[in-house]
Amino acid sequence: MASVGHLIHVHVVGARNLTCACLSREVSPYVSLRLGDTTFKTKTRKKARDPVWGETFTFPASAAAQESVLRLQCYDLDSFCGAGHLLCSVEVDLRRLAPNALHTLRLEPNPSAPGGSPRARHSSAEQPPLSLEVQLLVVNWAAKE
């Protein structure tokens, strides 16, 4: 008998229009990705409001089996204390994505989610909305038992 497993490949492309709570300083963002018990983190891009990461992460089948929602959180690294301040948070329901196809998503945070209101961090409503671009590939594979 064969069981179907999934590998989840996530390519973090970049983000646009990042601002921090303290508008007088630069943003040094990174992205945390979590699926099940597996977590990855991009490199921090110093002083970048429109960072480009170009980093790829692969979640194992065990992580996909535990959870179907991929959580991406973009943080601003605080150079004084070394902790990150949440800039935005988005969730992707992997069940809604067709398997074995590349999906390019421009994710805008949900304003009702914690840390998901980019407009609250902007000085005016005229600034363009924050977005995070990722590419996702859900690979199905059959394992023989």
C-alpha cells in the first residue's frame, strides 16, 4: 500500500513598503516561517524597506502532516536588544493550493490578525500597502509501505 506525502518548498522573494513602529529609524527585516514543529528564518536585511531575500526552505513531509497552515511572520530586528518586533503576519492554507504546481503569492496581512495591520504602522493612509512575496511548491510523492 502507498501513502501520499508532501514536501513544501517555500521561496521567500521579498517584501515591499515595510515600516516600523518607530518611523524615525530604518527597518532591518527578516521572515520567520513555521509549519508544524518546523521553523526557518531568513537572513536579516539591514536598513531595507523593500528587502529581497531570494532564500528557499523545504519543509519535511512530517511538518506537512502535522499542520496545513504555513505561518509567515516578518520582523524588524531591534539592534539594541536583539529581539524582533512583529511587522506583519500572514497565514497560507496549503490545502487550497494545487499540488505539483508553482504558486507565486503576494500576501497582504490580514488587518484583523495580531500583527496583521500594516496601516497601523504607517504614518498616513496614503502610503502603499505592505506586501510579502513568496513562491510555494507543494510536491506530492507516494511512499510504498
